[in-house]
Amino acid sequence: MGFWGVFWMSCISFAGIELTSAVNATILFNSNPLVVAILVLLFKWEKFHFTTLVGILLGIGGVLIVSGVALSLHLLGDILVLLGAFGWAVYTVLSYKLRNFSSLSVTSSSLFWGLLCYGILIWRDIPQMNLKAFFWVVYIGMIPTGAAFLAYVKAVDVIGSTRASVFQYLAPAVAVIISAALGLESIEMFQIVGILCIIAGIELARRTRNMG
């Protein structure tokens, strides 16, 4: 989990973002619930329902609408982002297999091993960081990474890996809302439609929990 969900996912995805557009990266990375569903089916780790698939596809449709599909294709960058999404999918299904263990233990262990992998690459850059950059790194490590990973693993414990992965569709929707709130851009009608599709996809996938 440390390698696939922390090291691989971050390094490969950010490398891809540098070679493709932000829109493409958002769309492609948020396609990983399909990979989760395929892995779950192959290994028979969860019961899979047709409504789950419909919810996933509806959520992806919402991501496409909110992000705005780019017509340009940056092949290498797109492939790298997809490979990063595959790493996060592997992390998700592995975390479900460890659901009998403490979420805090699983998260801290995966982050620890992922950090060791990072150490191979970043040890030369650390001395060049100023104090402001260091504090930003601490913040990113504690809130968007550590706390978010812990919450995500706990969610996988409770509702399963397939349905938990669908909730990431909220990311582009929240990004649009925050941008509008800060005056960076206005919310268009197509973005509202996309957000509604995302919420509907999440709810549809979540309801399969009551189907056994």
C-alpha cells in the first residue's frame, strides 16, 4: 500500500500532470473507481451489483461535465496519470483486505513505507528548502495527506472499496465551488449539472450497501 498508494500514485500522477492539461489529469485520475471495480470482480473481494456500475459511470459522467472535456490529447502525460490512478485503485482494494486492522495503523504504516520510497528521490532536495517551504510540506503531510488517508481507509472499512472510491468524484465539484467562492471563476450551468450527476452517482453506489 505504501508503494502503490503513496509513492507510485503521487510520483507518477504528478509526472503526468506536467505533461498534460489539468482537465485531462482530473478526468483520467478520477476514472480509477472503474479499475477498483475490475480488481474487485477479478479477486471476488466484494459482491458487485449492476447499480454500483451505473453509479460509477454516472459519477464519471459528472466529472467529465464539471471538468470540461479537453479535445487536445497529450498521450504520454495521459498514460502516466492513468498509471497513477491504477496505483490508487490498488491502494483502495488492499486497504479493504486490511479492514480488520486499525485504520490508524494501516494509514501510518502505508505512509511510513511510502516515505521510505520517497527518501530515495528527495534526500538531495531537502537541504535546499527554505523555512516557508518546509512548513508547507509539513501542512501537506499532515492535513491533505495523513488526515485524508486516515479518513479514506476508515471509509473503506465501513462501506467497502468500490463505494468508497466513488466519493472522490466530489473533488472536482468542490474545486469548482471553492474557485467560485474565492472569485477565481463563476459557476456555469453545465458545472451545476455535473455536480448533480456526481452526487447522484455517489448515492446510487452507496445504496448497494443495503443490497447485501
